[in-house]
Amino acid sequence: MLLSIKHPESFMIKENTGRVSFGGNQAWYPKYWARQAGCGATSAANIMAYLAETRAEYAKLYDQKSKLKEDYIRHMEVLFDYVRPGLMGVNHVDMYINSINKYVESRGLSLKTNLLSVDKNTKVKRTKKELTEFVQKAMEQDTPIAFLNLSRGEEVRLQNWHWITITSVQIEEKHIWAFASDEGINRKFDLLLWYLTTGMHGGLISFI
């Protein structure tokens, strides 16, 4: 079963070279620290831009003139001022959620948060059912998912200590394949494998 946001084309960011990026790329930040630790802010920029483009009531969440790279970088820089990493980055879902809420409130708006948090205690039982229900609800509500992965577990296609933005999922008997904006590319990985094997804190967040 394939589930997706309704307008993945909204993630297409045009560059002057003619290249099209799938969502923002933290390497675009002008400042070094943002390039090193700006993955959370980049993910937030993706989600805020998508909500602004697909819902008239959230138009204030993206205040640039276009989806060209130069304008999108300005949007990313605004989000970086809110989703600002500490010495360990944005290393907890609560830190991310609080930052987003402040940004949204600064625009005179509010969003409901849905969260599936992974505890670092590996003895806690995790099941495919709860993960399936979360991603299915997010896709049905047409909202991208912010995904924090501190430890990739057995899923070697992921980077450790990283935020990306999930836009679709393919649910199979033994896998939940996720497709996500990650540094400007559409990355495929097994979200279920990560969920069942990660040994650190992480989680999935949707806003609506």
C-alpha cells in the first residue's frame, strides 16, 4: 500500500543551474554552523512551506515570493532562527516541537502536533502496528513527517544524528519503505527496520 502527501511537487526547489532539488538542502546555508547542524531547521522549512502552499489558512508560514532556491534559502534561514541547534544539535523531539510552535505563534497561527516518540530504552516493545497507524494518519491528513534519527540501528541507508522529511510510505508485510527529502534528494529507506532496531531516542512528528 502506497501512501503519499497529495502534492509532492511542492517539494521541488529550482536552482539557477536548472537542477531541481527535492526539498531544502542544509548545505545551502551561508553560515558554517548552519550547514553542519541545520538539518532540523531544513526539515522544518520543508514542512512549513508545504503547509503554506497547500492550505490557505497557513499561507503566512512561507512569506517568500517563489520556490526558487534563493528565496527558499531565506525561508530556511528564518526557520534556523527558531529551530536553533545546541552543541548536540536538535537532539530531541520536544526541542523541535517547541521551536516549531514558537515559529507558528509568531505568525499568529497554531498547529496541532502528532508525535510517535522512540525511547532510548531498547527493552520497550515496539510494533509495526503503531508505526503503520502513525504514518497512515499523517499521509491521510496530507502532512509531511519530520523524522529524527539519532541512531540508524540496522538501517544503513540512514545517517546517524539527522532530521529528514518523509513525504510517502510503501507499507508491505515485512517493511515500511519511506521516501524522504534528505539534503535535496528523495531518499528511500526501511522505516520499520529503523523503528525496530534503533538504540537511541528518535521519533516522527506531524503537524496539522
